[in-house]
Amino acid sequence: MTANYATNISAQNMGNIADVLGLKPVVLAPMAGVTDAPFRAAVRSFGPALVYSEMVASAELLRDRRSAALRLKADGAAGPLAIQLAGREPGALAEAARIAEAEGAILIDINMGCPAKKVVGGLCGSALMREPDLARALVRAVIAAVSVPVTVKMRLGWDEQDRNAPELARQLESEGVQAVAVHGRTRAQFYEGPADWSFIARVKAAVTIPVLANGDVRGTEDAKNILQVSGADGVMIGRGAFGRPWVIAQMQAALDGAPVPADPPDAVKWQTALRQYRAALSHYGIDLGRRVVRKHLGWYAESANAGKELRDALVRAADPEPLLMRLAGVLQSEAA
Ligand SMILES: Cc1cc2nc3c(=O)[nH]c(=O)nc-3n(C[C@H](O)[C@H](O)[C@H](O)COP(=O)(O)O)c2cc1C
């Protein structure tokens, strides 16, 4: 990949986005409550991928909340991790970025897409799309604070009347942001209606930094189509990876022109679920781990076409491990 993307990088911002992203990257989107370390490990078990943390609110992190620290914890030798931060106070966001970099984040992403009304201490995420001056100040502060690339994830704009992603992306590029990910919906849409991939092309036309296209990409054909329609440099996958952590590797192969791995057999799907279940218990502790991982088990049940009864049994079990082991074909004697 050539370095001609990086025309506006400030002196402080030495990290090279081209090296971080590679060619035609397929990355796992940041998803609160979903893209925790156990799920990221499941994605990586099917092939190397850049994965994003759940959003970490800077205010929460600086108050040293255990839950924020857990979300931030980088994956060590497991592979590259992008950490996504949210906040609206430049000093706090910069400080959080320093902590994220020290944890091992290979890029820091700033959330300008979250539609929720309130996240710890004020309007976050997509509200920044209506406050370009503050958005610029935030990225400036973070870029000055860290040496890894700083990126932004945004939506098309606040609503139909104000689709300002191209203009905002251009402004943020001039501050030194090294890539933008664009979810093809407005804030007003939340998650309703189809993502507008063609508008992402306008963002691509407005900047020279890499653009990651996001929204409604479920399979390899979608991945090819969104790149074709948007002209983007890479693809970001959210809900399409629920219970299907192998799709990232499948899409990456498709975009690389390599043979696309088949869906794993059901036994491998359940083995993946079992591994993630155990990892969640050791990551969070037993009680919280079981609560957090439950929705994933439901998604795995769907991807393995398990049927409602089995799905309910898994999701409702106080201890789903014996059932998971049976489904995974793991014998009790191998359990330890
Ligand atoms: C459960 C859930 C949590 C999400 N959390 C975040 C988040 O923390 N930060 C963020 O930028 N986007 C978040 N998103 C948005 C996704 O990253 C993505 O932009 C959106 O789901 C559209 O992509 P998809 O159609 O591939 O899911 C979240 C989405 C979902 C479904």
C-alpha cells in the first residue's frame, strides 16, 4: 500500500495508517456490549483481523471504573486492537487516549456516531457531527497526545437535512485524522432503514485518507458491493458478525481474491461458542461473564440453526456449559 493517503499527518502523529489497515481491510466494528475481548478472540480464531474495542467513555475511564478498564484492556499477543473512545472534553479524551495507547492500542478511534442520548456526562457520539468546532478540538487534542494513528467513526450526518459527513471528514482530515469509518445512516435513523452506501462515496471523494464503509454488510457479496458502490478502502462489519465470528475472515478472503472458506461445520461453531463462553467467565468472573455472554449463545444457536427449544435452553440455563460441551462434541473428560 502506498503512503499517499497520509498527506495531512501532523508531526506528532507518526503512526502509519497504511501499515495498520493493510489493503482492503475487513475490520470488526466497535459494538458496546458485544466486541469484548472474548468475542474478539473468537473473530481472530478464524484469521488475523483488526478488531475494535467496545466504546470506552473517557470520563468513565478517568474515574477509574473497573468496567471501563476491562473494556480497554488490549489483547496483548492476540493481535492488533483499535480502541474506541467517546467523550466531549478535549483534555479528558486526550488523557484517555494516552491510557489506551499505553495499553497497546494500535489506533485510537473517536466515536462520532453513537446515537444514544446520553453516555456518561453528556451528549456523545453523533452529537459531535453538529459541533464541528468541538469535533476538531477533540481530534486535535488526541492527536497531540498519542503517536498511534487517530481515526473517527461517524454517521452520514444528524438527519436527512444535514448529511455533513463529507465536509466533517474533510475538516478532520486537515486536523490529522488518518482514516474515517462511515456508518451509512443518519443519527435520526438510529438503526432503521437500509444503510446508504452510495452516500459514503461522497465522503470518499472529499478526503484522501482511507475510508471504511459500514452498514448492513452481512456476507461476502455485500462486502464486495459496498466497496464497489462507495469506492471505500475497506469494510467495517457490525451485526453481521453476531454469532458468526468467521465472516470477517470469509469477507477478507473474498476481497483479497483468495478462496473463501466455507462456513464452519456446526461442531466447530459450538466449539467456538464454548471457547468464548469460558473466556467470558475468566474475563469477567462467573456471574457477570454468564450474563454478558448469554446473548452471544443465542446468536450462535441461530447461526447453527439450533431451533427455538435448544436456543432457549442455552440462553436460560443457569450453567450452559454442559449443554455447550455436548453440542461441541467435547467429552466431560476433556473439560478441564
Ligand atoms: C449492539 C451494538 C452496539 C454498538 N456500539 C457501538 C459503539 O460502541 N461504537 C460505535 O461507534 N458504534 C457502535 N455501534 C454501531 C456499529 O459499530 C455499526 O456502525 C452499526 O451497527 C452498523 O453496522 P452493521 O450494519 O454492520 O451492524 C453499535 C451497534 C450495535 C448493534
